[in-house]
Amino acid sequence: MKNGRLMLAASEVDSDMLYASGFRAPDPFVWFECGDGQQGIVLSTLEYGRGLNEARKDVKVLSLDTFFAEDDNDRSMEKLLPALARKFNIGSFETPRNFPLYYADVLRGEGVEVRACSGAFFTKRRYKSQLEVDYITEGLRAAEAAEERVVEILSEAGIAPDHTLIWRGGALTSETLRYEIDLVFMKYGARADSTIVACGRHGAEPHNIGSGVIFAHLPIVVDIFPRISATGYWGDVTRTYVKGIVPNIVRRAYDAVKEARDEAKKMIAPGVRACDVHFRARDIMLEYGFENGADENGNYGFIHGLGHGVGLDIHELPRLNASSTEPLQAGEVVTVEPGLYYPQWGGIRLEDMVVVTDNGCRCINSIDTFLEIT
């Protein structure tokens, strides 16, 4: 009996399935790998023809009909999975950790061992090919074009006596800016959920998407991370702006975050531990006097990891945080995004993306970094 690997998921929402099969589908289907390295997917008659044309060339596309007699009307997943194991003489399957428990129990009931992978199901996903870097860069360009649209609007906006921003005759809001960002995405064949346009105190909560009126003289965190629909790869960029007069505390925090980002990028190279890059960025911001802590309003200071991998998931390996002791390696694509967050005045975050190369890293961003918009 062979040892195999097995996934059951919809590739439109499961990045491992999309990575393995190259086939995009809204409904769950089966991917398997035999002990001899043969890979295959099993598709319904509805999807079989499309799968033949679109799946990865090293993946064998099988029709559901392959596993059943012509007069067999029960072609459910409960019947398919044991039939697959029998056909390829597989006695045990390794699965991702999100494999459905119900179907694992079905296989176990048929005498097939099922065990979940202890870590990443495809460890090589963290090392990007040049084609994947190109796909990620395409997502980043969509994000940067949206950032530039935000800057255009903030530049055009006026300041009312109560410090609210006015654009095209009405109050400028986070919702308006997200709408304009989405319009940019349409030109790039991209989409995004939870785009962050967070002004003032909203920006002090890193994943608060922001809501309501945008104000002058306060920092506006704009974190844009679209996914290109055709490829499934993401881009990710963050900039922080102030329309009007920049308070001294905000300018000093901005300078600290910018230096932390830029010095961290200089440090990234193969063999460097990810946690050491995180700690260097943290120390720079501490040297500027921005302490980390907690009070009745929550945590403040540098309250998240320095960055993360990007690919078919917006957050994937490797992580650049305090617990990431593994060394960085060539081919990884990571964000570098230090931030400072204080409920009294808001947040600052600046994010670039880099590719780890053989002797350092290469930043793939194309837009400038600046704070003040007049």
C-alpha cells in the first residue's frame, strides 16, 4: 500500500488547492498525490473539460466517471474518496490541517489512515519563482495606483472650518476613498476586501478599516492589499498621510517608522533571522522615544510583527516577528511594515515589499514615501 497526500477544497478560497492544481473553481474538488509522485485532480462532468485546458500540466485531470460504474447513481464524496484510495492502492493520506473531519472519518471507516500535516502542506510555496514575483508585482502596482488616487483626492480636498475635508461639494469619508480605490482596482482586474482608510484614532487600531469623515491635521493610514483575479496573487502597500498641518508628535513618529522600515530593508538577506530584523526595527523606534505598553485604552507603540510573506495568501510564510527564529532565504517575498499606534493621536504605518535575493533583497515598490499633503 502507498502513502499519499490528499486535499478537498474549493481553489477559489483555498490557496494550497490553487497552488497545487492551477485550476480555479468555486466548489470543492479533490487533489491527490500518490506515493510515486503522480498528482491528479478529480472533477465533475461540469468542470472536467475546463480542467483539461486550465489545470497545471503536471497534474492529471480525471473525471468523476473514472471511479464509478455507468449505472452507479451514488457518486457522492463519501463514495469517491474510498474509491480513489482503492484505485491507486493508497493506504494512508497526509492532509492539510483544514481537511474536513467528516471526510477523514469516512476514509478511516474504510481502513484508510488519515493524518494532518504538522506544518505547511507545501513548504516550497514560500519560495517564489520569477513568474510568481511578476504576479505579486502586478498586485502591488494595482495597490500603488490606488494609493496615488488617494493622494490625488486628498490634494484636491479643501479644509472646512471644523477641519473636516471637503471633496466635490461634500465631506470626504473613508467610505468615499474606498469606493475610489475599488474603481482603480477594476482597471487592473483586481479586488479587495477590508481596505484600510483610517483617520485619527481609527488608525491607532491596526486593522480598523476606518469609517466616517476624514479630518485635516490628523494621520490617515491607507493600507491597500488587492488580489489579481486572474492569477490569485496579492499585492500590499501602506502609506500614511496628513492633509494640512502635521503635529510635531506625528512627524516624529513618522520619521521613526520610516527609518525603521528603511534600516530593516537594508538588513534583510539570506541567513539573517527574521526576528533579528523585527527587533532592529523595534529598537530604532524605541530610540526615538516611542515606548510600547498598555493602558486603559489598550496596547500602544509597536504592537505587531514587522512583516509577513505574500503570495496566494495575503499573509503567509515567512513571518517577520519576535518569534520567527528561522533565517530568511532567497526567493521569499515579504512585507516590511513597522508602525506606531497611540489612541491620543492615531497611527503611522509604512509598508514596502521586498524579494530576498542571493545577497540581500530587492524592493519592488515604485511609489514614493511622504507624509504631508498640502
